[in-house]
Amino acid sequence: MQLSQKVALAVKLGNYLLQNNDEWQDIKQKAYRENPWFTPEFIDIAAKNIACSFLKEQLLKEWLAHYPALNHLKSQKTVGVVMAGNIPMVGFQDFLCVFMSGHKQQIKLSSKDQVLMQHLLAKMAEWDAAFREQVSVVERLRGCDAYIATGSNNSSRYFAYYFGSKPNIIRKNRTSVALLDGKETNEELGALARDIMLYFGLGCRNVTKLYVPEKYDFVPLIEALKEYNYYLDFHKYHHNFDYQLAILIMNSKVYMNSGALLLIESEDLFSPISQVNYSFYKDSAELKNSLRSNGDVQCIMGKDFIPFGEGQSPNLRDYADGVDAMSFLQSL
């Protein structure tokens, strides 16, 4: 497929997502039935982000212009892609990178996100038969020349064992944090609440840890978080909330409760579903330097960093773990 052909196909997919026709609505309901964490609301948000941030013609052309060597690949390789499934269509960017790079790909979908990705890939194959020669969904990766694999800390060790002899990008658990100075507006706190709560907090770009100044007033933030109290209507989230609350009560831990989120003072970056951790800081400059060099941190929200509310809206050059996947593919 020519690059212009691929761009046109990607733009057509973006328009399909935005049309939200009956076929796509049926697929969303099917995905929700198979994975109750994927609510139609969350699928709509993810689909809109993909369509508007990844699949616009001008954005694609500007992105690809950064990688001119892709037009002169010496040979076409086969890239194995292992996708995560923590939030809807989270593996789409990896697919798009390999597709646009000119290499073939074998995709191992997550069992948690098969319906949506299968459908989108099938639509592209339906619209252009040449797509089938470039992209295949497989149960097991075989004979690949390189790998891009995303998983947990545990699965990343297996990926390193099996794929380590080939060029690879292997990703493990990461999370995101927010740095507050106590001067945030109500609008900014509402945006931060979205960074915490969107997708039930399951994404690596969701904030699971807050850094606040000493004597920080949590009341305005807790008020902003109350917008998401309807999450308790979802039984899987409600079950996690009740469990974490029971653990805190049994262990006589101090906590704050917004109604659907528990706030706990803890040094841990990672927090369980329905909980966010916080720590107090004295020296913001020292903290910033520490966070920038922390390999477990995917995104930092706050002044001088990613604006509040934009954590789950990456653009084409916001690569996971800060590793430029297109440069990697260009180098094969």
C-alpha cells in the first residue's frame, strides 16, 4: 500500500468512528457485555480521541513528515504487536505506527479488548483488500523480526525472555501523578478529577498519586470529585470501592471519601481501583526533578507539565513510556 493510500484509509476510519452509526453502536454494546469495564461512555471518549487526535489527514501528514526515512525502507519487516486491554482501544497507536511505517504486523489482541479492535481492523480490510496483506490478527506471534509488547511488570519479564533476541519495545506497568500548588481554580480541579476518574482510573495515564503542599485544603478537590459518584452504579467499581473501604476501616487507617473515591496518605505511586494516594512536599524543585527521572511515571499533570484534564488525550507524538515507536520502526 502507498503511504497516501494508508492515510486515506486511516482518515476514513476516523470519520466512521465520529459518525457513530448503528453498526458501531451495536459493537460498543457487545464490547460492554464482554468487558463491563468498557462502558459505552468510555468507548465514546476513546473513539473520539482516536478520531480527532490520530486520524485527521493534516495531523497524519505532519506526524509522518518527521520520519522521511520511512519512504526509503530497504526491506519490509514483520513486527509482532502485543496489545494491552486496560482501557478501550489502548493498543490503537501501536497498530497505527506499524501500519504507517510500511512494515507488516501480526497483532496479538488482549482478551479484554477483542471486540473493538477486531471490528476496526475488519472495517479497514473491508474498505481496502490490500490491508489484509499488511495486518493480521493472530493467537500466537510467529516469525517476527521485531516486537512491540505492552503488559504488566510480570508479563514484561516473559516478553523479554521470548523477544529479547530481536529488536523490541517492551513496556511494563506505569502510572501518572499530579503536582498541585494549592492555587488551582475550581475548573482546574474539575479537570484533575477527570484525570483521576476517567476509565475508572485503569489507564497508565490516569493519576493515581497526588503531591500537595503542606496544609493543603482537600475540600475543593473532594467537591470536584463528587461529579463521579455515579460510578457506584457500576457493580464492578462499587465492589472495589467497598473492598478498599473495608480494608481501611479494619486497619484503622485515616482516609478521606468523596463518595466514590478514597484519598489515602501514602508514598506509593500506584493505587488500587477507587483509591488515590497523596503525599505532602516542601521543595517543589526537588520533587519535579525526582518525578522526571522516575521510570514508573508515565505522565505528570500540573503547571509546567501536562495541563490538568489532558492526561487521556495524547497526540500522535505522545508515545508510551516516552519511546519513539516510529523511530524504532524506521531503524529496522
